[in-house]
Amino acid sequence: MSLCTTIVMLSRSIPTLCHCILFYEAASSSMIPVLLFFLLVAVTTAQTTSTNSSKSPPDILFIVPDRSTPYPNGLHNGILTSAYNYDADYSVEVIDYGNYDQAKSFAVLNAAIDTPTEQQPKVYCIWPMDVESKRLAGKLFETHRVPIVQINQLPDDWELDHLVGYAGPKDAERAGNAGIMMGDAMKERGVENAKVIALGYPASYGGYPLSIEAFRNSIDPSIDIVKEIPLAPPDLRQSAYIEIVNLIDNNMEFNGVYAMDDDILLGAYEALNDRGRVYVKGGNDGPDAVTLVGTVCNGARELLENGKQYGTTIQAPFLEATLVFDQAMEYIETGKLNETIRFTPNPIARGDSWDGMVVDFLGKAYAADSLCTWNQYHERINGLMDTFDTQNACDWVDCLFIPEGLFIAGYVMVGINYLLILVGSILLFIHRKKKIILLAQPFFLALILLGSAVDTTSIIFMSRDSRNYTRRELDNGCAAFVWLLTLGQMLTTATLVAKIYRVKRVTSQMRPGATNIAKKTKVTTKDVAGFIVGVTSQDFNGIILQAVGQCSSEGSNAWVYPMVIVILHLLLLVYANVLAYQTRAFHRISDSKMAAVCVFNSIQLLIIATIIVAMSGDNVSIAYIIKACYAFLNNFGVIALMILPKLHQCYYNKGDDVHSSSRLATTVVQPSHQAGYISGLGNVSHIDRATLCNNRASVSDSEANASPPPSRRPTESDIPEESEVE
């Protein structure tokens, strides 16, 4: 009998098998194990088949958001508690569609629509997340005619006529209570003709117009609602932060902010708190302070406790679940509802009274704090995520600025170079007829001064930041800095190269014509430079903690422009050094020694500055001083080596005494078709060759006029020791 009892315990659905086993047990005990094995297999198969075929739909089916956020979590708790407390034996199933995931919501509702009518529940309890979800819920009703109790989202006219009921908050009541609190707050502050901002749910939320209208109707007539903003999903709190940032950036005046729930209000609080504008009675209560009023009590209780939020309304998802469950059971048992529209309470809770509040609902008393879905303490999760979300990111986050002292040092460098260029230009004009100036070519010297002035001017445009300039001015300054630095460097360097290259052609008897050294590179504005506030550090939520403003590029080919310019410039400088070496024997003609020193100095500065700036990373102070010193020293060196010595001679009336100072001479024996292009960039045909050779009387006319042997180039020994230029 014990064996039979065991089998009966395994499967109550086939008791007749026990008699079979007793019969075989009496007949042949050796067959029992075999029979037991087959019996267990049969029982398992029968149970599985029976379970699959007899699975019935639930009596009540909830379609709601998941537990990942506090408010829906309270709803889930209410459903569980109500199902446990109800005496009747009804089945309840909950299907969630994620954290307000629209795609998943559509999938769940479409699956319900596709479910055969015989497998439909007796009642649906649905929280539609938006208008589109409401349409699918209506389609579900029209397809299967299963009654629907709508949760949280107010029904429209069609839903009032077709759906069985509604359970949830009364949007108009809570928004009206918020308007009352805002009026009381402005009276307590003594603010007359106050201006208020209203932050709401997305426009797709059915209760948005109703809530805004109720807030307008209940607020004091003297208060002006200057802007009503439906926030953009999915992150409403972050959207609230950005909206307040934009309002402050545009200098809009307002004294209060109303949010349709406290979670949204937290985003506004973060933005105002970043600028020190949250009103606190007895603390921050200046004229620019902003009073915060919310609803739903789903934010941070700490703000109410500390007086940073004036008030809210008590809204309990737990009570919503209790109410909707009560409606569903009433319909299952009676086939109708005595009240199709039922609301949960939304009483006012101010910062000085919330902790003692009790809410009476359906014959039971609840502590207000236990019904709210707020957090006890506030943890920041909103802030500036992108520097382009504001006109000036440095107003909202900590920015690394270049010290004003470095800007002053940059302006001093500019002043020194400008003074040298101005004095040099005046003296060059005054002494333009001096022999040493004519020999070096005034136009050549003027180009050097012009290039130095253009290059030095770039320091002015790099000495800017958002403390004193707008974003547009900074963008223009960055573009000007890049182009001025490039053009100034190329103008100065190309002038030196052209001078030495001309001397090489003349002295090597090369044919006319020159090879293009510069190349064209097409770039767009965004590939050059603009003022960009870059992020240097963020927290784990992506909130910017520290930023730095600098001239940078945001184009996809941003690296092309600086790379091409640096390489071409470096190649040009190296080529100039090669030319200087090739014409070293004629340095008294071409100034190749001084030009070589200038070019080599530029090479060193370019390489060192490029490496240090690249290694400086986000340290804008180091990058600034390196770039400023590069522009200053490069131009100062060229002026000091190529121009000042000549002007110094002219200033002391030695400009015509070439031999006494620099032993410069300009005689080179060359083919007649190149006469007149001996040095520099200009025409020197005015130089009288006979005069240049008047100190070589011992040399015969035939020797003086003979061309050098083809087997060797002219050397410095072919140049007279003393010469005069007319």
C-alpha cells in the first residue's frame, strides 16, 4: 500500500492506476519497478499536457510601467497589497512595458489585441503612457469588448463613453493647488506683479492642457505666467534643467517656477542652484531668488525640509492601485460601476506642515510621508552635459581661465614688436636713399616689417576668453588668430626665401623661372578654428565638472589645416637654410648669414612650440604663453637681425659707408640678360658697375669684363674689397 500511496501523491489526476499497480503487485512483485517507471513517465506527460491545455487567462490583467522608478514602483506595491488583502479567489497578472518605453508599450498592447477573445481577461487595468498608447487601448476595446479601467491618465471624451472606468489623480485639482501655493508664496515674500515659469509634461500627455488651465485659473491675478514650457521626453528632469539654463542665458526675469511634478522640479532646482538663485526664507531671499512649487511629491524631501521648495501635493500611486483594484473587482462581481470616474486625493503639503500630515482614504488613514514616492535626500543627476547647451558654459561650470597676468604679458610683447615695427618703418622711409638700404632693397625690408606686424597681431586675438567677449566675438577672434599667424609667418619667411633664392639663381647662372613652393589646400571655416569650450572632467552621470575654453576645430578634417601649414612652413624654412648654405660665399650680397640665422631660429621655435603646445593638453595657460612667445620671438628676431643693424648705421650717418661697417658689395659677373637682378627682390639696374670697380684699377678692362671660367662658380674672392654704390 505504501507504493500506491506514493504514486497517488505524485499524481492525483489518475487514481485508477493505483488499482492496476495493486493487481500487478499481488501477481508479480518483479514487475513493479518497470511499471513504476512507465507510470511516472505517463504522469509527467499527462500533467504537462493538462497544464498547457487548461491554462486559463487571468481575471484582472494590469499593463503598467515597471518598478525601475519610484512612482510606478508604488503602484506595483499597491497592486500586490490589494490582491493579497482581497478575500475572493481571483487571478491577477501584471505585464510591464519598461520604464515608459513607448516601443515596448506598443508591443504589449498589440500583443493583447492579437490574443484570441477566449483567452482575454475579464478586466484590463491599463496605464497608457501617451496619446498613441491610448489609441491602441481603444483599439483593444473595440476588438474584444473587454472592459478597461484606465489608470493615472485622464480619459478623453471617447474613453469616457467606451471605457468602463478611471482611477487616478485629478490633474486639475493638483495643478490648482499648485497655483494657490504659488500665490501664497509670492505674498509671503512681498513680491508684487511676480513673474512665473510653468514647466509641464510633454504636449502628448493628455492632462497637460487641463493642468495648465487649472494653474492659470487658481493663481493670483497679479502674477504673470511669462512662459509655459512642455518639456521634451524622454528625460524630463534634464529637459527642465536646460530650459532654465536657456531662460537665464536670455536674461528672462522670473520669481517662481511651477513644475507638474517634483521630479521635473529637481531639474529646475539644479539649474537655479548652480547660479545661487533658489529662494530660501531667511537665507537666500534676494530679489533675484526663485520660489519653487511642485506637485506629486516624487522629488526630494530634503528640499521641503530645508525650505528650498515651498510646497507640493500628496499624490500616492499606492492609493491609485487600491482604487483601480477596487473598481475591477466591483465590475467582475456586479457587471457595472457605480462611479466610473474616481480620483485619489491631492492635498497641499507645505514645507512647514508635511511631516505631520495624515491622508484619509477609503476608510483608512495613511501618513503622508508613507504615500509619497520621494527620496529622503537629494542626489544630483542633472547638469550641463554639453557645452553647446548654453551660450557660455563657464557661467554654469568651473572653467580654467588663462590668468589676466599672462594676457598682460602678451600685450607687452605686442607693444614691443609694434614699437620696433613703427620705429623701423619711419627710419626706413627716412633713410630709403642710403646705399645700405638700397643694397638690401627697401621693398624687401618693408615686406619683413609688414609680415612681422601681421604675425604679431595674432597675439591680440588669442588673448581673449569668455569673461569679456561673446561666443561670436571669440569665434571670429580664433579664425583671425589662425589666419594672421599663418599669413604673417609665410609673408616673413617667403620674403627671406625669395631674396636668397634670387641670389642663388643669379650666382649660379640659372635660367629664369622658379618652381612653386607653396601649395593650395582647400579648407572650410569649421576646419580652421573657432572658440570651443572643451570638457576636462565629468562625473559618472555625465555632468560637466570642469571645462576650458580654447581655439579649436570641430570639423571632420580639423587636423588637416594645421598639419599642412606646419609641414609646409617647416619645409620652406629648411629650404631657406639650404639656399643660405649654397650662397654662403655671397653673404655680403645676400645677407645669407643673417637670413640663415633667422630661418634657423624660426625652425627651432616652430618645432619646440608645436611639441610643447601639443603636450600641454588642457592647460591653456601653458599653451597661450608658448604661442605668444613663438609669435613674439620669431618676429623680434627677424627685425633685430635683418633690419635694425642697417637702420643703426643709417642713424649714425654711416649708411653710405658700406665698407666701414659691413663690407657689403654687390658685384657679381653674370650674363647680361640677368643684369639688374643682383640682390633682393627689386630692380638694381641703377647700380653703376664701373663705379663698383673703381678701386680695382690694377685689373685690366678685359679681365674685369671677362666672365668667370665655366668650370667654377663665382666666389667671394671675385667680389671687390671696397665698392661704392650710386
